[in-house]
Amino acid sequence: MNEVYILGGGRTDFKRNLKKEGKTIRDLITEAGRKAIDDAKIDPAEIEAAAVGNFNAGQFTKQLHLGAFVPEIDSKLHGIPTMHTEAACASGALSVTLGAQWIAGGFHDAVLVVGAEQQKTMSSLDGSDVLGAAADYHIEKPEYGDFMFPKLFGKIAQIYIEKYGACEQDLAWVAYKNYAHARLNPLAQMREANLTYDCASQVSDKNPSVAPPLKVSDCSQITDGSAALVLVSGKYLDKHGIDKSKLVRLLGYGLATDYLALEKKDTPTFSTARKAAEKAFGMANLKPRDMHGAEVHDCFSITEICAYEILGLAEPGKGAQLAMTGATALPQVRNEKVSGKIDFEIPVNAGGGLIGDGHPVGATGVRQVFEAYQHLTQQAGARQIDGAKKFLTFNMGGSLTTSVAMIWGRD
């Protein structure tokens, strides 16, 4: 395979409300795309193809055929082939892997990847119904009713707690940590929120129960946003005399798809999702403890805990314990509430994750890779993970239905 590098990237401010600004998903796609091209310092005429990750713009915004917005990023992109990837919340990561496969297979030497979602277009009830399309809608909607996904992941949390003896305080630590990380991220949706551990761990008027044991603070927010990357081949870099050692390279990736309905999955083990991680580590010839940082899918706090185990950062049943040690928090946000011995440190979701940074569904997988790129190139500012050379991303769609794991590194 040809090697795949990140030449540049960009994203939008996830706190924005595009509808209030009089803008649409067209603007999200063009804004992030231009930022990535500017950061890459590439002539747009050299970009040979583009992939757009999006989950459900057809229902959220009444607009599909999103690849047709790529030429509006720059007129030099007019006429290139584009594709739209969709796999619920994993739509963005699929667009990244599609672009990477084009380069790895020798089909293209420079590819633009954009992930975007505009969700603040309707009421929370109607929006939750749109999001329900990521589940087995016609089977699970009658069972779970409105606000399906909080209830689906509340069920996962109940199963996890019953099986492993975890508690709501373990979930609260994940929420507290990711809100604290978001305060270090100038583009995070919740950067101005100040969630204390005590507030995160107790049901209150400020933090009501949503789907026991999940509270509002355990949930990611409705978000508008986009992110983009310019991926190139080693051949492109050689042609332009660009030093490869300074760039971020894809070391390995893995994808896996489970059954759609939650009841058909082996909750909370999620062995199918683990196949994606195993493929990624196998391709990279690396182990979980070789990672210096990770961006994992925390649509709910329980998802991050399950992800620790899926990715091999914690043994089965030990994900909650890993969270409570503070090992997955940046050192500056640990507090007196942590407990247990830190065996190894790996900051997870240093930008705030989906809970703190935001979750514009189709953009999330691309945003995760952009976050990895920022850390690996020492551009992450106050949240920078010191000495980061190997970075893991894990994006999933549905109730851990589609899983995409990627490992990125820099020499």
C-alpha cells in the first residue's frame, strides 16, 4: 500500500448555531474545506477527489447530494469525483478511511475529506427521532419510545453496572473529565461550562436524570459543526520535496459492522467492535500501551468506559476503574476524587470528546482525526499531550454497530 499522510486540516467552532446565523450545511462544508486547504498550503487544483461524511442532512436540513458542495469550496475542485459516506455517528471516520484507501490503493495522490452535520434545525424531540434512524428504528422505536439513544445507552450502562459492579460515580468521572478538557479547547461547544464532579455525580435540577443511570451531563449535546482533512500520498510529498518526517501518517486502521439492534449484540463486551481495534493494531504492529493519546466515541459516558475495554486500554470490567484512577485525564484536570493506582497514562478526549467538544454527528470522526493531527504536530495549545507520537481514534455509529479504529503517528 502507498503511505497516507495528513497534509493539513481544519474545523469549525462547535458552539455555533448555523440556523441563527442564517447559514446551512453548505456553509459548514465550504468553511471546513477551505480551512483544511489553507492549512495544507496545497493548490486546490492538485486535489483529485473528495469524500463527505454526513449522517442525516436529508432529514435535519432537507438537503442531500452533499458532494456537489465540494466545488463551492474552491472552483478548482469543480469536476473532481466525490462520494458521500453514511454509517450514523461513524460517517466521518468512514469518509477518512475511504480517502485513505483511495491513496493507499494508488487511485489518487491528494484527497479532501470533509465531515459535517447541522442538527440545530428542529426541536429536541424531533431531532431525537431523526437520530433514531441510526438504530433499528422500526423494531427499537416501539420498545424504547422517544429519545431512543439515551435509553439505549442507559440500557448498556445498566448491563455494565450489573455485570461488573460499577457505579454512577464512575460515569460521573468521565463526564467531569471531558467537561474539564473542553475548557482547554477554544472551539469546544461546552468550553464555558463548569461542571463539578459533585454536580456530575448527583441527580439535581441542574443535572436531571435522562435515562437511568444517565444524567444530562453523561450525554453529548446537539451540535452544528464540520471538520476537514487533506490526505496525500508519499509520492505527492516526494514530488513537492516535502519532509515526510514532519507529517502525520496513518499507521493502521480497522472497520467492523455488528447487527443493528442492541439486543443482538454481546453487550457490554462488543466483540465485533473489538475486531476493528484488533485490525488497526495489527496493521500498525503496535499495542494499546504504545499509544500516547486517544480520541474515543463518548456519545454517552458509558460509551467511553466500554471503549477503554474494546480498545484494550483496560481489561474487561476494568474500564470504570481505569477512569477513576485519572489515568485518562490530562494531569491538570485530575482532582482529589481520583482513586487507585495509575498503571500507565493515556489522556483520552483531551479536547473534550463528544460530551465536551460536541457531536455534530457526521463531523465527529473527522474531528477526532484532526484532534490527533493537532497533538501529533504540537498544535493543541493548552490541552497538548506532551511528547505525543502515536495516537488512536475510535469512532462508532449506532449502539456500537459500525466501529472504525485508526492509529496515527509521527516519526
